[in-house]
Amino acid sequence: MTSKISPGEGIPGFLHLGILLYDTVAKLRSSDYKMQIAYSSQKYLESPILVTLPSLGLRLTFLNLLSQELQLIEVLNFDMLKFSYNSQPLNEIQFFEAPEEEEVLERPQLQKQVSPPCLKVIYNKIFGPTYPGKLDLTKQTYVLNYPGISFKFEIRLKELLAKLASITDESQVLSKLVNWDVAPDIPCVSLAIFRGKDITSFLASFRETVALRKTSGLASAPSVEKIKVELELGEILVIYSQDEGMKYMESLKLGVSTQQDVVRVLGPPDAYFNKFDSRLLIHKHLKTATAPSERAGSVYKFHNYLRLGIDLLYNLNHNDKVGGVLEKIVLHNGGIAESLDFMQWNRCNWEICWNSSSKTKVDSSMYFHEFGSEFLKEISTVKTDPVMLNRNESEITRDEDLEILHVAENGKLDSNQSLSTTSISSKPSNEFKTWGQSKLYGYDRCIWEVIESNNCVSNVTIY
């Protein structure tokens, strides 16, 4: 099978730039592909998330902001898949039977012969002429750029390197490489698909966005763009985005809105279950509480909106509301690799303040230590110590299609490493053993669950 590539878009029918991390992992899991997830444990929000597919020779880079969209597709190994552009093959993979000197009963195994993309063919026949690329004599590499796609070649012949070292004109360097007759001397070792005119400007923009943690100009999750919460009144504002930048807003209110109201606003849930338990009453705060809802054995229902990163709890015993009344909402950040929510819920883009007149607010792009003291004082007059929570022993299971890898300590995507495998170690990490260790901070009408290792907010419960 041959996979078609589309510069600036991706691999049509399989992976396209802009797809969400949540959707990508779900799609790959459904096809039983093994994945290796790499992230920075110390600077999680400032660093990208890398997903490597060893069986396909691909690496995917996701921007760790908002809905975590795919920004870069890299082919790191041309031995796994055949690629083509405009019906012209980039690499060749052939299987043949090796000749046997003696007769054997068993059929001999097929051997594979791989021909990676050739610089001369790419430049002269497939993509056509372009501006001179970037030569790195130290790393013995040459990067050739086209809008939306970039090829990295390795110069293996010392004689050729010596000739290139004496040339100062970039056009002459390109001419020498394009006219070199021995293709194995200049094999293509990787290609990258991105949005931009060349890989250098793409990486510069990517690093700037990561460093500043910008959110403007980035496409958000389809339909629901953001959840705004005003704690004092227990009001949840669901902001929708439409075509041409148009937006509209729906409102839900704790203690008032019913299941029917929520389904009208958010649509049917992905999953739901009933809870026959009175322990949830520890969060009881609403002044609308009535006697029937406070007795042991009360019945509650959870609605799980996994793709939106939202859970809702309804009290089915409320005596004056048909279908149950909304009592609690949980906003998840399923994009945090060391959280138990990781890829079970999507990342919810939320913003929280005390009331409409508040001057301070927090959002899902912030670490917990970045919450200002003014905001924390506004949502609580009593300071309490956090409660330690470790669900590792009882709840966490390691999904065998997700392998955790180490990345560089600085957590940065280096431009020189972006088209090579050196930025990721091949050794699995034991970091997953600490997953589920978090702290719970209780304030008025909200509980924050904060990952102990990186201080990211895993989820917030509004009640």
C-alpha cells in the first residue's frame, strides 16, 4: 500500500495537520498501532508532545496549547511505508526471496530492499526547482525546503564533503548535490510536513508560540470553544465558535439546570452511569438543597462528555425538577500525560472567575502556582492545606499501546533535532509509576486537582 503525502496538509485519509491529540490517539488505538508518548515532565505546558509510531516510521508533534493540535508530521524511517506525491513514488520497497544453496523444507523468508527518496529525482522530476537548502558540514546533512514539506539528506561520502567545504555559494552547493550521480552517497533520512514556507520559519514560529504560550490565532476544538465559570452564582457559560469568527453562548446553572437543559446545550453524552451513594454529599453546598436529596441512598447520574473534557453530576432525587438537577461539573485536562485523565478525556479549555465583576481570573493554560493570590483570596477566606491523593495503586493501569519515553531535560524542540531521532531516547521511562499522585485544593464552590510532579491542573470540580 502507498501513502500519498500532501505538503502543508499531511497524509490524506490517515493523518492531517490540525487534528487533535485526543482524536489522533483514539484513531490509532482503533487500528491497534503502538504509540510512544514523549513529553517534558518539568516544563509540561511550554513543551510539545511527541507521538512516535515505530511500526510506521512516523513521529507526530502536537502543540501543547488549547486543544493540542498536530503541527508537524515527520517520516523518520522509509523502511515501513511507501510514499508518493502526485502519483510519483518517493521511495521504493521491494520484497524478494533470497537464493538458497541447499534445498530446505520451509519456504525462505522474504527479504526487503528499500530505496529512500533521491535528491536528484525530488529536485528534477517530482517537486521541481526550489531555493538552495541548508548545508551543515558538522552534521553532514543537507535540508531541502519546499512550501509545506522539507527533506533532510545525509552526505555519507567524505570526498563529496570535502568538495562542498570549499564551495561558498549556496547555489553551487545545490548544483553539486543535484548532479551527483551516486544516489546512495546522499540518502534521504527524513521528511517533514508542516504549515509554512520552509522548516526554519516554521520552527521559529513554533518555538515562539510555545515560549509565550500564545492562544491567539490557534484553531480551537470544534463546536465548543471555551467554558467560562462564575463561581459565586454557579453559572457555566458554554461558548461556541462558528464560521467566520462568529460566536454564541449558552448558559447552565448549578442547582437550576436539568438534564434536558444540558443535553440541549451540549448534545447527548458519550457515556453515563448512575451512582447510588451518599458520600457525594460531602460537596453539598447549594442553598436549594431539600430533605429528600440529603438522605442516605440518594440516586445521582453522571454524564460523561469525553471529547469535550467535561463530566456532569445530576441529583435525581430533587423533588421539584423532572429528570434531575445539575449539581456538579468536572472540567478535565485530559492532555496532561501524568494525569489519570490522559487521553480518557479531551482537554477542556476553561476560564474561571468568582463573579462577573471580578478583576482576576484563571484559565486552563496556567500552572496552579501561577494563580494569583488575589484570585485565591477572592474564592476563599480560609486557607487550608492541600489533601494528598494517590490513586496509582488502585486505579492506574498501563495501556500497552502507549509507551512513555524520556525527552531532553530542557523540554525544547531543537531545530537541528526536528528531523532526526536523536531528540528522543529509545528507552522506556518509568515515570508512569508516579501517575495519579496529586494534591486536592478546596475553595468555595471548587476543588482543584493538581499533579504533584509538574503542578498542572488535572481537573477542577465546580459544585
